[in-house]
Amino acid sequence: MTTELRMLRPEEWDGWFGKVELAFGGPGEAPEERSLWQELTEAERSIAAWDDGEVVGTAGAFSFGMTVPGGASVPAAGVTMVSVQPTHRRRGVLRSMMRRQLDDVRERGEALAVLTASEGAIYGRFGYGAATLEMRLEVDTVRLAPPELPGADGVRLRLADPVKALADCERVYARTVPARPGMLARQPGWERLAVLDPERDRGGKGKLQCVLAEVDGEVRGYARYAVEPRWNNEGPHGAVRLRHIVAPDPEVYVALWRYLFGIDLTSSVAVPDLPADDPVLHLVADMRRCGIRLRESAYVRPVEVGAALAARTYQRPVDVVLDVADAFCPWNEGRWRLTGDEAGAVCERTTDAPDLALSVRELGSAYLGGFTLSSLAAAGRVRELRSGALRAASVAFASDTAPWLPHGF
């Protein structure tokens, strides 16, 4: 059997997405969620692999801007909906789709591709490196006192309809985007994904709620959550299932957390995804009562090494020659001289002797500052070819703020 790759036609979306649902298992998306994914899908960026009139493979991409160290927003392809039907495994379908997609990303002038992986081992061979961590918490609100901070009492909190509050919440979210590497500037419509609340998917939780935090009449933060009621012989021990909490100002952030600690009939706040350096860990008396768990989140691939490295800034002055291996995108292969500092950077081809040797995968892992070149070298993934080059470059690549992907796609 042979497969044909081609761009998705809009009228083919329903069958194409059905194959995605089939590959990932489960009952499929609720109708309202399915409808929104159809609106958000960029058909011209979506690939279908066909065999005898049937879709056997899928891959898509969304157009984002990703914040990089220094605060710039770099055009990035958000790789999504990648699947191969079980009848066509190990026949090169995935490889051919990745090849087509990365060629297209390059033609569009996007220096980066980013994805979240259903299985972490899949994408390294295509040059993607784990670049951010997400922190999951289950905060014991019985044994821990609510956070306190001077000024938090001046924040006004009010409950709002999650859908009607979208515009206010999106303005707050937009304020946070330049401040942290990994954040996504997104197209209109994405904010609606955050408030989808199909009744069949609640799993015993109540309706989605939204609390807005205001200062001088302006919305400065928000939290979205649902309450999961639970009871035993001792009484109520419900859980607050926090979906999002966003507030650029410390006083507002504390006010929101204090509110969440005080919700009646609950004894914990469960959070699925926060930055690894989230300040809530310093707002409680005992981190051990927060049930901290870390896992990788975003995988980053430099599609154009020179453009990607020149787009970010560096914590310390850096002048290093990188010998980059990239068999899948050979235009990146070879030596690149990176010079830069906190003001900007230049990255160009060179014939000078290399200082460090690494693959594009390791470059992706270090790119946002979430993983250090030194830690990758300790794992044998980066080789120092000039004494002292590793430490200097590792410090330069670091980020003062932990990178974080704010949501999946």
C-alpha cells in the first residue's frame, strides 16, 4: 500500500478529526469542544495521509507567537493532532508527515516549532527537545494557613460568568505573555477553549466558576475553578479543582489564593499546571503540604538555528561556536557563531573551530532557559571542545524566570 500526503480541505475536517479521536481513544470530544476545534483548525497547515481513500495519518499546526528570553515574541508553529492509525504503524507515515510539516514551517519563516507529546519518546528523533516543566499541586488547605501579603485586603473579588468575563480575563493574560519564556500570544478564539465546560466531562465536579480580582475598578487577575464535593464520616472534604489562576501583581495573586483556600466544604486545592517557580510555593508555610509533582511539558525544535538563537537575549555576554548536528533538517547542520548579551544577539555561519558540540534536540531543550547546557553535558548530550566554554554558555542561556507553556493545543 502507498500513502498520499496532502493539505486538508475544509470539507474533510470532520472525517480527519474523527481519525484523531480514534487514534487517541476514549469517547471523543463533546460537541461544543469539537465545534471550537474545527473553528481553530488552520486547514492550510493541516496534513492528511491517505491510503485508498481513507485517512490513515494526521498532523496539524497552529500559528502562535512564543515568548523567548528577553521578552520577544517569536513566530512558532504549534504542532498538534499528530496521529497514525494502528493499521499503518512503522511504515514511515509519521516521518513523512514530520518532514512535510517542518519544510512548511521553514517556508513560512517560523524559527521554532513546539509541541506537547502524548508519549515523550516519540519526537526526539525529529529534533524536538523537552524545554519546559509543569508543576502539579494538591494543596492541603486544612493544615496550611491562607497566604497573606500587605495590600491584598485592598483587592475586590467578585464571581462572574466565565464566558461573559472572557474579554477581561484575556486582557490580563495578555499582560503576562511578555514576562515569561514559553508563553503564547494566540489568535482570537483561543480564549474560548479555556471556558469550555461540557457537563459530561465534569466527572463529579460542579460547574466552572470564575472569580475576578479588581483594583480601582480594573480587573487585574482571575481564577477559574470547579468544586468537587466529597464527604466522609468526618464531614466535608471537597476539592477545589483549579483550572487557571492569572495575576501579574503579587497582592492580587495572594488575594486569589486566599479566596481559594477559604471556599466552603473543601480541604484542598488541586492545580494541574503551574510554572516550576510559581510564587505560591513561597506563600505557604510548608511546601511539603503542596504535593509537588513535576513533569515535562513543551518540546521545542529550532527550525532555523541562526534565526532562533538571534531572536532571544542572553543573561551574560556570550561568544561561542556551536557545532550543531541536525540530520532531519540538514540546513541547520554545521558551525554557528553566537554572540550576544542582554541587549540582543547575532548568530551566523562560521568556519571557526567549535567550542561546543550538540544536536538540535539539546539546543531545543536549552533554548528557553529551562534546562541548562551543563546538565545536558553531564548526561553526555553536549560536548565541551574548548575549556571554559560550557560554563560560560550555560550561564548565558539561562532564564531568570522558569519557562512555562500556559496551555496545550
